[in-house]
Amino acid sequence: MNGGNSAAFTRPPTAELHIHVEAAIDPTHIMAMSRKNGVPLPYLDEADLRSRYAFRNLQEFLNLHYLNLTVLKTEEDFFQLATGYLDGAVGANVRRAEIFFDAQIHLGNGVQIEALMGGLTAAFGASQESHGISTDLIMCFSRDLGTQAAHEMLTLIMPYRDRIIGVGLDSTEIGFGPELYTEVYARAAAEGLHLVAHAGEEGGPDTVMATIDLLHIKRVDHGVRVMEDPKLVERLRTEQIAVTTCPLSNVALGTIPTLADHPLPRMLAEGLLATVSSDGPPYFGGNVDVNYQAIHDELGMTKNDIHLLARNSFEAAFIAPTDRDRWLGEVDAYFAAAE
Ligand SMILES: [Zn+2]
């Protein structure tokens, strides 16, 4: 997709605000960890696994994804997982990443929380030195595991409170509305955690509005269908609630038919704080730079559009004002120098 024809402005310094560390695992590592840890997977080989990366919807992806995650067992596995993301993010010119992880899934697979948090924080805690990338972690509640499990997970993570900056909500959207998570989000807010949530990937604009009302989120993850409701658009604009879009993921999961159907140009035209991220590079077609290139090639996004999107990524990030100013300066310098 990135066939050597990159435009000179599609690899800007950027923040990546919608990336699941688990979805950054590549087939080579999945197969290697399966052998190392003695966890059988129903694939003949790596090529067979790769051939299954074709999804008709979110649930089909989640079924394969959760099966693949059973290979992650040790602290070293989680360190490798995190390092794999960072290695790819460097090439994509990511300066800042706010990274989701699904703690409940790993604990459900028998992983010790010490191994999970030890591996992730060993890699991400040194990411500035090792990769030149600033990182922080956002723990996502798995929506389909329900209210009680979310409360228990928030309690379990509290000894690691200083290693996460926020909470999110992901996994199956249909049938698991935001009303289930009102109280656990209030608890997280009382802990000073930032609040984000996936909404509007499968559900309509009413789901997004309810998620904002009930969970008081600062960022909507995906929000593909927000443009269907003018009142919601007005609210997102006036409150500058960010929308973290993942264009290639949306096509890969059938959320939109083709990239040309993506609402991102209309979001920018309406003054929304829209950003671009990868969601999970190996599964959905590439890193954030490949997403920028694709929206230039197939969605007609101009140099000015991509400049705005890169600026938005830092405007919507949970970072100190001095860091924001420095990175925005880097973005502006990049576009001033680009053809
Ligand atoms: Zn996501």
C-alpha cells in the first residue's frame, strides 16, 4: 500500500492515540510464542495465519485476535509485544503514543498481573531512551465482560495506578451500552484518570452521544458515524471532544465499504478535533504513516489536511503544555520543509 510512492508530507511527526498494544503483535511473534509457551493454535504455519487476516466485521476480527492472545504468558512476552509496537512506531515517525491494553483478557488467560504490568512498563518506561518515543498506558475495560468485571479490574490495577494515565472501553459494542460503565468510570475519574471510550464503531451516533453523557469522555475512539447527527457534531466541536479515527482499520473490518467513504474530510470541514491512528498495524494494513498515505491517495486529503491532523493528534493528547508546544513546533517545521 505504501509502494515507494510516499508523498513528501505523509510521514509527519505525530501522536498515536488509538493503538491497542495487543493488536500490534505480528504473525511471526504469534507463532514463535505459541511454540515457546506450548500453547497450540489451529494454524498450519505463519502463512496460514496471515491468510486468515480477512474480516467481515469487528466480531470476526475479535474472535481471531483473542485466540492469538492466548500465546502471551510471561513478562518477557509482554516486553516483546511492547517493543514490537515501538519498533514499528519509530519508522512511522510517532513521537508520542497513548497505548491501550486489555488487562482483563490477559488475566482471563491465566497471566499474572505482575507479568503483564512488568513487561509493558519495562518496555514503555524506557521508550523515550530506547526509541525516542514518549508513551503512556490506557487500560481498556472489555465491554462484553460486563460491569462487575470492570469494577474488579479497576481495583486490581490500583497498585499500578502510577503506570496508567487513563481508562478506555473496547471490544464488542452492540449489546453492551455505556450505561453499564457509568459507575466504574466515575471511580476512575475520582482517581484522576483520563477517560476515553470506543463508541460509534458498530453503534450509531446515539451510542456516541450516550457515551459522552454517561461516561464524560474526552475522546471518542472511532466515532465513524458521528456525522449522521448534527447535534452530536455541534457538541463534539464546541466541547472539542476528540475523535480518534483509524481509517484502514475501518475498511479492514467492514465498518465502511471503501476508504473513499470515510467521513474524515467532513469531520475536518466541521471543525472536529479528528485524529488518525493505526488501531493495530499488522492486522489492518499498516502503521499510522501508512494511514496518512492512504487518506492522501484514496481520500484526497491534502498537505494542509494532514498538517491539521498531525497538529490535532498533539492537541488531543494527554500531555503537558510545554511538550505540546514543542511537538506542535516540530509538526509545523516538518510541513514548512515538505514540498
Ligand atoms: Zn480500537
